[in-house]
Amino acid sequence: MTGPALALAALLIEGVSGYPDRLFRLIRHPVVWLGALIAVSDRALNRPAWSAAARRAGGVLALLLLLAVALLPAWALQRLLAPPGPGFVALALVAASLSAGRSLHDHVRAVGDALARDGLAGGRAAVSHIVGRDPDSLDEAGVLRAAIESLAENFADGVTAPAFWCVLLGLPGMAAYKAVNTADSMIGHRTPRYAAFGWAAARLDDLVNLPASRLAALWLILAATFTRGADACGAWRAVWRDARHHRSPNAGWPEAAMAGALGLALAGPRSYGAVRIADAWMGDGRAAATPADLGAALRLYRRAWAVQVAAVAVLVMLLR
């Protein structure tokens, strides 16, 4: 019971409060702590003069160290605070810090607010906080499309995946997942510096995100059935037809579901700095996203989040 109950509590707490700014200023965030350790490992174990094999081995060692640092405290906390007992509240608060439902929503909504308030320059600045692509290459439709894509992809790896691994393995599973996902976001790139060193992080991230990406697509399809203006059948068709053609083995599932539900075309060719990525389109609708489309995406996301919470709640009741 601990894993499902903890996942439900974490989703609800983070969905209501997010991660408080005051707490972030005081102690930062667990992802920041993990990122600091990854940065230290990068400097120590990813030397340009080393061979590709040595750098790959260094990346494996760095990932194992990171997992140990994440897993051991999480395991100890769960042993100490698991129910029955009042310590479960503290355990749930820790788990809530590893989910990102509210913060993802607020960061994506901020892109639309910045566009409305400050024009294209403001939108580009806001979207640069949530995507890795070159914001200066984006027009208004590109900024909005990037924000919607980020909302869909991060629903899978920032919300659904932590909950999934918490249901299965409790706080240790959640912490280990966040360690892998953070490592992938920092070093799992196909660049000269990280192609070898980040290999283990990228491959393991693909593996641990595989079930959650499919679940996130399902939640979006189900949510589209009771979201005004969304097309559940279109979401299903886009997932069935397009998801497997995405450059990522996982991102295409929630992006295709979002695209099909809203009548948009997402993903496609895009630029990361000087690198141009030729990717398949998800969905066969409009590529010219509008502010109204961003609002519709946020409505669909909120309902998909609620569907996921309901599914975990039903699981908790069945296990009882």
C-alpha cells in the first residue's frame, strides 16, 4: 500500500501547492542537488583527452554514484516514516517535491502570459526556461508550439513517470527515476562532449520512461473525451499513426496525443543551437499554433492530470 498511497498524496500535495518559492530559496530543490553532483562528475570523469570508451565508462560510474546518492536516503526515509504513523505526512511532502504537475502548468502558462504582455521577445525568453531549442529561431507560432510540446512531453516524464515508479517502488523508485531523468537532461545529448559520457544516462532514461509515456498518452486521450473542443478519436489516431516515428522512443506518445486532440501538428523539424533536427510531425493539423491553442492544451493537461489522480485513487481503494 505504501507506494500507491504515497503517489496519490504526492500528486495531490504538489498539484495544490507546487514547490514553494520560499523553500526553493532556502534549500533549493532535490533536482538542483542532483544536478550539482552530475556537474561534479562531469568535470571529474569526462575528460576531453580520454578515449570514447573511457568516457563511456566514466558516465556509467557517474550514473551509479548518482543512483546510490538518490536511493539510499530515500530508502532510509521510507523505512523510517512509512505508515502506519504520522511520519507518512512528512514522507508525502518529500515525495511531492519529486513531482512537477503544478510547476509544469505554471511554467507553460507563463509563456502565454509573456507573449501577451511583452510580445515575441517576452515569449522567447519565457519558453527558453522550458525547452532546449534556440528561442531566437522561433516566431510566435513556434514559441507556442514549443510550449505545448514541452507540456505534453513533461507531463509524461515530470508527472506520470514519477507517480508510476512511486506506485511500484515507493519513494526509492521515485528518487531513482528523478536521478536518471535529471542526468539525461544534463548529459544525455548527442554532442561531441556527451555522446560517450551521457550514453548510459540516455539509454536508461529511454527505458524507465517507456511505460509512463504510453500511460501519459492514454490519460490525454481519456481526458479529451470530456474536454470541450478536444478530439479523443483524433488523439488516438495520431498516437497510433505517428508516435513511433518520433526521434525519441517516448516523447512522440504524449506529443501525438496532444496534437491529435487539439488539431495541431507538433514536433517536426527544429533547431537546437546550430544543430537542425529533422523529426517527424505528430498529428496532421495546423503547425501555426495560437494563444487559444495554448489555453486549450493547458485545459486538456489539467484534465489528464485529474484522470491520472483518479486512476491512482482507484488503485489505492482496490488494494485496501
